[in-house]
Amino acid sequence: MSRYKRYCKALSLTDNTTLIEEYKKVHAKGAAWPEITQGMKDVGIVDMEIYLLDTQLFMIMDTVEDFDHDHAMSLLAEKPRQSEWEAYVSRFQETDATASAKNKWQLMERIYELEQEQEYGKEEGQLKNTSKVTTF
């Protein structure tokens, strides 16, 4: 049985259809800068998905089991080209160009889980077991 932590985050995009389409292209398969994806892996992020509804982004971030969110986000901010990336994508976002990923992406509070076993603060992440995944 493998365990990991899950964090969910939200961020708003600028309400501009052209910019939103450009933002989607920046995040298309193979488009993100390799230093950015490597930096995320280096700090313990094992998977990430970003979803879009109108101008609202929703991120699902899965990490190693012993992931410390605040510490990892501080380490990530120091990775090669990370501040350059954050400035680059800020033109699409309702945020400041100098803001770090930690300041842009807001942790969300989980209010429901199908088979909730324990309460977690949003900064702690939700500890998950891959054994919950079943075949129907």
C-alpha cells in the first residue's frame, strides 16, 4: 500500500478569453518549461493537475507522504527559473508579477470526502492510500 498527500488549490485568471486561451497553451503537454516541472519533482510533488472553469483554476497536487507544504513551497521559489516562470504566467492571472506560487495559489479547505477517515487542516494535506483505488 502506497501513501501520499493531496493538496487542492485555487487561483483566478484575468477575465479575458484571449489570455485564457494563451494560458491553456502555456500549460499544454510539453509546453511548461522543463526547469519548472523538474523543480516541482525535486521538492516532492509527484503529480499535479490543473482544471479550468471560466476564470477559476483548480489544482490537485499530490506529494510524497512526508511533504511539508510551507517548506517545499519556499524551496520551490528558489529553484532555477521559478521566479521567471511566475512573472511570465502572472500576465494571465489575477495576481502580482512578483508573487510566488505559494502566494498565488490559495489552499482550499476540503469539506467532503466519500469515505473520510480523518480531519486534516488545509496546510497538512490529506493523507491518501492508493489502495482506495478499485476496479469496478
